[in-house]
Amino acid sequence: MDRLKRITTYRGHAQFLASLERYGIGTIPRQPDIPSPYAYSDTHAVHVWKHSQIIIVETAHRRYDVFGVPPGVTVTPFDAEIGD
């Protein structure tokens, strides 16, 4: 996955979240090549920013990296997860 942006402040992170076109459209499996010391979920939440699907990962304390989701990765909609 390609890193599109790095955010290093809480304010910057909040402003970035406010700029998203859509927040939380689904999930993808956790990417083992992206370290995240604070994440325990098996998935990453997928959002839409500038007409592209992205994930946001806190890779270190107060360092948020934004990665583009490649076209070949299947996004599981949140609605599909209910009841599974």
C-alpha cells in the first residue's frame, strides 16, 4: 500500500477526518506490513477521501499515516458484517 499522507498532530488528524467525503464505508483485513502498536482489530476501517478509498493507521504515538487502498483489495461493507 502506498502512503499518501502523514499527520503528526491531534488537530491535523481531526481536520483530516472532517475533510473525508465518507467515513467508514467498510473494512479490509489488517495489513501485516503496516505496523500499528495501538491496534488490536483484525481489520482496518475504509474511508473515502478525494474520491479514493483509504485507511488511516496510527503507526507511532501521534503519527497517523494515510494509505490508499489498491483497486484489487476487496472492501467488506459494514452492513455485510452484521449478523455474521
